[in-house]
Amino acid sequence: MSTQALVLAALVGAAACVERKILAQLMISRPIVVAPLVGWTMGQAQLGLAAGIPLELFFLGAAAYGAAAPDHETLPALAAAAFLASAADTAPVNPALLALAVFGALPLAPLGRRLESALEWLNVRLYERAEAALAAGEPRRATRQGLVGILSVAATGAVTVGIGATAGTVFARPLHEAAQRMGAVPTAAFALFTGLAAALGVKAVRVPGGGFLSAAAAVTVLLVFAATYTVF
């Protein structure tokens, strides 16, 4: 993996975190979108998609609108995709390693929620500083306060990608060997997790006929993963 690819992936992660709650909210930060994007920038779009599908289903009912503070669904997607893409350079990425990557990234969701709350408190302080700067006739200093807030959120995504990529490079082979010793346990656990995620995805849909469509999508997802296992 080249440095250029890693930098580009970090920029994608940074932009996704900013888009998630500050800019536009076009759903680019959703796992189903951002995980393949990170994987693509690092030359492993398929692995990014393999991580993004179950994570999207798992977090389908969570959305960061206004004052809502759900678990941060973007950070696990960024970390898992970066981990798998970098791991592919050092070890075979089989379903067991895919499972360990996704499971290892999941704790970033509640951690990201707490971090996001801390950044919101920071934004309040920055707003107060900006007001004081404007009152003192210093518009440039006031503008810098807003930029600090945006860059803080962007850094969250960029650092997460960097951590995921580093972990993939360092731990891919040991985890691959550990997964082999565990046999079918990680793969079976991942299949159960995918089923749980599909059920949560069905529950999150609130439109007429949505349950049927989500169930059909869940079955499709399971079939895709069954086919993907043979590819790995």
C-alpha cells in the first residue's frame, strides 16, 4: 500500500466525518458508502464492501440529525475497511479475518459518540470565542474558531483510517494465524452477526411494505456473503 493511497483514504475518512453532521448530510458517511470508498482508495474496494454491508445493516436505525447523538457508525466502517485493505498486503483475508476486523472495529461506535459529544462542547467554547473576537473587531480570529471546529471533526476520521491501516499492517498475520487456530468460530460468529444486523435493518424500516423489502434485502445480503466466502 502506497503512502499516496493511505493519504487519500485518510482524506475520505475526514470528509465523511465532516459530511456526517456538519456539511450537507448526503449519507456519504454511511458504512455502505464510505467503507467501499476507503477500500477503493487503498486498492481493495471488495473488502471495503464486505465490511460495509453488515455494518450498514447493524447501524441502519442510527442517524446523526440535529441534536441526535447515536453511536458513531462511520468510525467502525473507516477502521474496518482500512484494516482489511492494509491486511491484504501481508496476509490472506479470509472470512475469519473479515469477522475479526469488523468485531474489533465495533467498539469505536460508542467511543465515537462520546468523542462527538466532547467535540460539541468544544464547539460551544469556540462559538463563544468567535463572538468575543467579533465584538473586539477581529473577524479573522472569529473565522479561525469555526475552522478549528471543522478540522477537529475531520481529524477524527483521518486518524481512524490511519489507526485501522496501521493495525492491519501490524496485526494481520498474527490475527490470521489465530483465526486459523479457532477454526470455524469467527466465521460462524460473523454469520450470526450478519443475521442480527439484517434483523435490526428490518426493524429500522418504518414505511409500508418496508419490512418485506428489507427482508428481501437481508436474504440477498446473506446470499452475497455466502458467495463471497467462496471467493476468499
